[in-house]
Amino acid sequence: MKFGFALRRLALTGPGKAPAEVTFTRGLNVIAGPSDSGKSFIAQCLDYALGGGAAPKEIPEAEGYSTVVLEIEAYSDGRIYSLERSLRGGEVLCKTDGQSDRVLAAKHQGGKEDTVSQFLLDLSGLGTKKVRTNEQGKTRPLSFRDIARLVIIDEETVIKEDSPILSGQVIHKTVESGVFRLLLTGTDNSSIVAKEDPKVAKGRQAGKVELLEGLLKATRERLAELGEVSTLAEERDRLTRIEASIQTSLIERNAAQASVAPLQTRRSTAWTALKAVESKLAVLSELQTRFDLLEQQYESDLRRLVAIAEAGVRLDQLKEERCPMCGALAEHQHHDHREAHPAPADVSQACKAEAAKTSKLLQDLQTTRAANASEVEQHQTARATRQAEFDAISAELKALMQQHVDVASKKVDDLRARAETCRKVIEHLERVQELEELLDEANKPKKKQKTDVAGAAVSTAQADPFSREVEALLKSWHFPDLDRVSFSENDQDVVISGRARKSHGKGVRAITRAAFNLALLRLCIEDERPFPNFVLIDSPLLVYEEPDADEASFPQDIKRHFWESVKASFTDAQVIIIENRNQVPDVGTLSKVNVIRFTGNDQGRRGFIPEARGDK
């Protein structure tokens, strides 16, 4: 079996308390006993360990117990998991050999992996399924709580008149029918594209109208700022005329520019000649400045050389009396320490020769400088001439430009400004027209459109294979006067021999409710559809225990056929029946069945929870 899991052991533990536990096997399991022996408490503990929101009811026998432990075995790989949850609430601790312990959130959260709901859905093959929540096709992830009510049927639910599919809460009807359809067909609602909620659509439409009105008002205000405005057609015609005038004015401006072209050429030539003279003058002026600096240098050198020559003559005339180094008199001087130096007369002669050469260079420089100064003066005269010629041509050109070209250019600029204003007016008029059309469309009453989303209720045709399974089970139980079992689309429940299931007394409703849930289990097994593949039913044979007035004559042999059929039909899955001890047959009929019998007294096992020491 690819999907689902089997319940192996349920236990209550607490400090200093002997564990209260029951074990289960595949196939049929029976928990039998009198009232107040803890049978229904077992069903509550199972549901709680599997993520149920309500903790088990407080009973005196459970005082001191703190934790529910449920062992389950995955059908896919045989791995055993232990789910532990405090009776005070909180999350679920999941343990298994070879893996780290996991804390699973008790409450389902779509998209979250670490929840007990997602863990159980994955084991059941339903981990990625979605269900529809309303008529518009909105969907949400499936929760194990959506499935739990179809596999754990307590003693109160088993006799209800409502459909086994439905909880009786109108707001959940779409989801509950969608879950049943998913189990019957294997197809969920993931592909449905949700239709917009009418209230949301109405609010969105009102917002759209408000937005369009605001945009229209703002556009009209900007249009008013542009001055007097005609109709859209007139403004377009006006723009056409302005653009034609622009073309004519451009031709006139081009002709005016052509008339001054020769003068512009002359001005350009004069400008080039002026810049050439100025460039040559700048070079000559720079040379003249450098010549002046060189002349100053030569004159400085000459003065220095003359001074050195005169000093040499004077030094040569002096008598040497004492050593300039040590101060010794001549007769005491030793000349081995003296260094060779030229005589002052030689130095004086060398300076005079160098001065003669420098004087010659100075004369040459002065000649060159005079020639350069003359050339500078000539270029200054030429520059003044060129500048006057350029200024005269520029004045003439300016006068012609003002008379012809500038007038034509101004006319073109004015026309272009008018054209731009006209384009803005046209743009705003077109925007106003567009917004008015959108606003008219938004204010029109919307016709109701039929949704393409299929109805939420399970149809008779979709449930036909399921109806045949219910019919087969009831036949195997020898249900009286059985004719045909069908499915009512309105009630979302089976119709047995032409009579609605809910119209029977509570006893018959209980046994037919058992047929409903067991048929769903068998259909999923035969078609290999995703499903937890276990079912627990509390008190399906109530018709024999507390019959209504019209159920007193209900055939007794149905009870025997019920046990034989369930025992033989679900050997590969798991069925747990909780029933009063009077309705459970002897060992022969239930041979090889896991039967847990509570006696309610000291003869055998009293109940689910062991009797405390000292209690009688």
C-alpha cells in the first residue's frame, strides 16, 4: 500500500503513573466494554495526538497523566513514528529511529512543513493538495483536520442527521464538499483561478471611478491654464496651419541667411588674417623680452669681470710678510704645504680677455634687438589695420542680420512656440476625451457574468462509484429491504432505497454512517487513492443498544454480518470499532481479530486507565 499509516499503540503517561495503553494491528480492531470504561476517551486521545484542537475530556481516572503518546506506522516504508503531546496543549514531538526529533506545530499553517497536519498529509499522499473555499474559486492548502472528521467518527457524530461530509457550518460547506470530491476523484482544486469577490469588485470599481474623476479634474485645470481653447478638431486644424506657416518662415530665414553669406566669408577671412598678425606679434614681443633679459645679463657679467681684473692688479702690488695660513714670518715659512694658485696678474689678464668677448656679444645682441624692435613696430601697425578692417565688416554684417535674418528667425521662434502650446492643448483635450470615455464605462452597471468555476457540491455522477460501494457493504450486512443506494447532490448524502439517510432513526443513522465511512475507505484502497487508510467508528451498532421507537424490530442478524464483513473486507487497511460489550460477538466470530475488552470490574481489565493502587 502506497498511502496512509496504521495506528500501533496509544498510551497515556505521567510521573509515577503506570502507563495506560492499548495496541492496534492492521485489519479489524475492536474495543469493547461498558460505559465509563474509557472507550470514547481513547477516540478523543487519538484525535488529539493527530493534531485535534480540543484536549480529551477530563475524567477522574486520568488525573496525574500528562502526555499522550501515539505510535503510527507508515504504509509506504514501514517506518514507525512516535507522536507525543502534552494534555495541557502545545506542540507535538515527533520521534523516529535514525532521525533527529522534530517539534511539529499542532495547528496547520499553509506552506509550513513542520506541522503535524503536513506530516500526516504527506504520509497520506495528500501533502500538496488544495481545496476550494468559496463560490468565487478561492483555494487554500488542505489540512489533515479536513480529513480527520472522515476517519475518526465519535459517538456523537455517528448519529447526526447531517451529511457525513458536512459539519453543519455553512461557511465550511464548500471546503467540506471539495475534500470529499478530492478523495473520490483524486483531483484537487489547484488549477482553479479564483473569481474576484463581488464586494471587492464593487469597492475596486468605486475606487476606479474616484481615480478617473480626480484625473479628469486635474487635466481640465491644466487645460484652463493654457488660455482660450476651442474644440479638438479646431485645435488640430489650427496646428496644421501653424506648421505650414513655420515652413514658409523657414524658407524666408534661409534666404536671408544666404544673402549675408558673402559678408560672413569676408569677415571670416579678416578674422583669420588678424589672428595671424597677432600670433606673429606675440612671438616677436616674447623675443624682445628675452633680448632685454640677456642684455642685462651681459652688462652684469662685464661689471663683474672688470671688478675681478682690478682686484687682481691690486693684489699683485701687495708685499707678502706673513703666511696667510699660519701667520709665520718669511724666514720661518715652510712652502711644502702651499697649493699652486694662479697669480693675481694672470687672473686680471684673463678677466680682461673675457670682458672683451662679452662686449662683442653685447654689441651683436643690441643690433639684433634693434632689428626685432623694428619688426614688432611693423606688426603692431599691421594689427591695427587688420582690426579696423575686421570691425568694419562685423558692423556691416550685424546691420544686415538685424534687418533680415534676425527678423525671420524671431518669426520662426514665435510660430514654434504657438505650435508647442497648440500641441499641449490637443494633448490635454485628447486626455479629457479618453478619461470621459473611461468614466462612462466605469459608471455603467456591470452585467453579471457566469462563473466558469464548477459547483462546489459533489454531483450524483461523481459519487456513483462511492454509492455502489455503500450499497455493496449494506448488502453484505443484509440491510433490510435494500434496493438501490444513490447520492443526493442537495443533501450531499446517500439515499438508501429511495429514502434519505437522515430520515431514519438514530440507530439506523449510526450503522449507515458506518457504511458511509467504511465505503470511502474501501474505495480509496481499491483505486489506490491518497487517504490515511484507517477509520475509527464509535458505537455504530447503537440501533441495538438504544433503538428509536421505529427501530425496535431491526433485524438481529445484521450485527453478525456486520462483524463478519468488516473483518473480511479490510485486512490490508485498519478499522477500529468502539462498541458496547453487549454488541461484540464471541471469540469465534472475531477470531484473529485484535479485541480489547474492558469489563468495568475486577474480572479482567477494568478499563483503559489502570486502577490506582489501593482502589477497589
